[in-house]
Amino acid sequence: MYRLKTAIYAAILAIASVSLFPTAVCAQEYSNPVVKVSQEKVRSGGKLYYSHIVEERQTLFSISKAYGVSLEEIYSANSGLNLEKEGLKKGQILLIPFKDGKVSPTEAQGQEEGNGTEEDAGVSKAKQKADEGYIFHKVKWYEDLESISSKYNVSKRSIMNINNLSSEKLQRKQMLKIPKDSQAWEYRVPESGSDTALESGKGIAEAEKEDDGKTAEDAVSEKDKEKDPVTLFPSRKSNDVNIALALPFNVRKGGNSQMMDFYSGALMAARDLGKKGYRINLDVVDVVSEAMPDNLFEKSDYIIGPVSNTDIMKAVSKCKSRTWIVSPLDPKAESIADTVKNVIQTPTSVGTQISDMIHWIRDDFRNGDKCLLIKQTGSNQSSYSASVIKAMEASGIHYSTLSFNVLEGRSIMDAMKREMKAQGAVRIVIASDNRPFVMEAVRNIFLVSSSEKIDVQLYGTAKLRSFEGSDGIDVAQLHAVNTHITGTYYIDYDSKEAKDFIHEYRAVFNTEPSLSAFQGFDLMCFFAKASREYGRNIRSCGRICGLQSDLDLVNKPDGGLVNKAVRRVVYSPDYTIRIVDR
């Protein structure tokens, strides 16, 4: 049996009711957005700025009025955000020019000198005397954090900490500080509002202020960072399972249907496990409407959620390494698990998919085969394109390259025919996530392979599969070119387990289960079983297979656990789709 709080159950019913019977919002309910002047100040390019976190319904006009600056000044201070075209986003961090007289000279001096942080753990003279403690490096287009750390013989963590980076993602021409004393910055907790964090859009100032007034730096102490969660969470075996769901249900605004589906799938898993003797204690929190209660971290073996990077960092800050925070839906959140020891990243990252795709090509490659890399010309290279090209360059696979753009259309056909001549199979990779270009590339591959009777094998990640549909890639073409997909998930609807789940889900909820429902079911099963067998010592687990996705957790040396499990799927010319074992 599982236990669910009555109040939470009523709230979920309320979500369903509002979703089915939406009500109109009266114009009288609108109120002018309130803009509170930030108390946080940062230094960038030798100038002092307020660090303002954009809240819901705030506008550039309302923000400029509150701080007494012009729109042009805000645009200039935040040129990297392209505010004129893209506008504001909730949770975004803005630099607001600091006007003389707004703070006392003492405050300004404190900002310039680092506010006297010598007593904090891990702060070295490099922080107080920057000109003596580090050198600058401008990031080139082909560089990543790994190559830069190797170049200067310093650790990635020290570079991230001295620049206050919350992820390893870098931007071209970004200025990085490279510490001369790497060890001094090895265990430094990043501060919010740093120059680099603001430039990259990945600062964690959103997670800084909690109800108790503590900062993320207070919450994640140096002592906690050095502890391995394995030693904190001893193994145990019990029928009692303690799980929490901390998801953005957004009850006050009618509810989030995706989160409702996820929760419904989790309830189905709890019901099934209850029949097998599990005693599941399930707590549910709407992170949009309420703060996560402190005792949740004490009694829960695993907290599934929150979803966004901002909310995950808030949970990490409050958790203080007392239990596991499970990232359930966003592949980009792996950057947090890279550096935080009690975060589990369950969606497989795009980087992992690309790596497995390259391994798959190498495993399949035979004498007489040819590998062709298709690239797009005439547009800025996306991070996905760059990652695929970089992986191919490092793979050791001999390949040729064909570049064109969407406007060239069928004029590229002759060149493609020449490149696709081979004694064996032609194994093709499209290094692009641009929908129109990928559609055009697949269409051309299909036409050439059909007319010339060429054995083609197209390889891709979940990005490629996401372009299927009536307004996207013709699925028949994917079958015709023997598409091989390395993805995060795939449901075998012919399996008995999937059929049973769908049948029972329909009976309970009178609707079809979405992908989010399958994900909720899988993660609830994964972590309920882990809780029963090992308590919080999940590192003892091996690969676990679910209905939609698998879990194979790998320990990050400087962080938590990330999922490296992928599902390989092949679209065959006979219009079947099959899962291929690795």
C-alpha cells in the first residue's frame, strides 16, 4: 500500500478539474508588476551593477523605472542577452547600471574588494589580489573546458570555481580566469552574480536566498562538499520506501498537464509496487506554489524533482547533502550533477547520445564501407553541430564531408551521388539540429539511395527523431534509409509490460498515457526499488530497465550520478522499429 496526504490528493483533483473546465481570467485581476530594487551588487568590466533577477510579469520598462535608468542603458549592460529581440525571461539575471549616490562609499568599496571574504573556506589570495592570482584566457570556438584545463594544467573544477560557473558550457570569445594556484580554488563554492556566470546565463543567484535568509554558499558547506554521499547514506533493506515528488504542478494557474501526467504515472507505479509488499510513503510538493519543507530532506530517501536548473539549485541549497535530489526531465541539468555530489541526473544527455552514436558506427563499420558527414553551410554552428563534428574528428573513423544549405535543394544531388559511392554500406551522420536542413538532407539521402540502389545507414540521436511528423520528416524516408537512433527513450508497445501499463492506465484515468506518464512510472519504480534495497546507497545498483527508458548511473568524480543508459532503435525498410541491445 502507499500513503498519500489527503490535502495533496485534493490539490491534484483540483488540477484535473481546472484543466478540464478552464475559467476566464477577468481583466480586473491584472495588477502592475512590482519591481523590488535588488540588494545584490556585482562588478563587471570595472563597473558596478545591480544584479536583478527577473520575476513574473516584470517588463523592461518597469525595471528601468524602479532603478532610475534608461532602457538603452539596460540594453548596453546586457548586450549578450539580445533583449531588444528576445525580451525578458522569468529567472533571467540582468545587470542594472549602478548610479552614483545609490549606495554608500563603504558599500562600493566593499564590492570592489570582494566584501572581505578571507574568512570563508577556500578563498585564497588570488581572490583578493586578482592581478597576482590568475591570468585571462579568451575561449576559441573549438575549445571546451577539458581542453583549456589541459592546456594550463589546472583542474576543470578550479576554473569553474574561480569564474563562478555552474556548468561546463562555454561561449566563444568568453573571457575566463585561469588560476595560478589551482589547488586554492579546488573546493571553492561558486558565488552568485559573477561576471562569467552572468555572461553565460547559468548563474545560480536564483538559488541564493531562501526563507531562512541563508545563501547557497552557507547551505553547501565545504565539509558537505568533501563528503561522499555513500558514507552519509548507509545501505539498508526495508519494505518501507520514502519518496517525494517535487514538481511544478502550478495549481494556482490551472495546473501543468505534463506534470500531472508524470504524477499519474508515478501513482500507477506506487499502486503496482504496493501489491508486491512495498510500503510507500509518498510526499508531493508543488514547487511553484510552496517551498519545500525542511523535514522533506530528512525523511525522503529520494526527492524526484524539481525540473528546472533554478529549482534544482534551490533544492540543493536547502538540502545540504542530506538526501538525493533526482533530476527527472531536463537533459541539460547534467551540468549540475557534474559538480554536486547528491544530484542524480536521469535523462541521458545529448553528449552521451552523440558519443554512443559514434561508437555504434565504429562497431558496425566493415571493410568497403564509407562514412559521410553532412554539414550545413551559411549559418552559425550550433552547439549540437559542433559536438557531433568534434566527436567525429576524435573517433578515428575515416570519413568524408559534404556541406550545403537548404536553398541549394536538389542541386546538391550530383555531389551527394559522388560522395555516396562505396563498395559496402554508406554510413551517414547529419551534423545539424536545424529542422529544415535536416528534413532536406534526409529527403536527398532517400532520393539518391533509392535511385542509385545504395545501401545507406543513417545515424542520429533523439534530435533526429524529434523531427518526425506531418510537418517534418516523412517516417517512410527514415525507414528507407535504415535510420539508427541513439536516444534517451523508446517504448516497445508490443511488449507485455507496456500493454499491461496502458490497459491499467486507461482504466484508472480514462485517457491514454503520455511519454511523461511513462517517465513517472519508470522513475518511481527505479527509486522505490532502490530505496527498498539500499536506502540512499544507490551506487550499489547496476543497470535497471524500464518501460520507456533505462537507468545506468555513473559516478562523476567531482559530483553526483549521471545516467549513461541509451536505447538504440533501428527503423527497418520493412516498416518495423526494433530496439537493439548494446
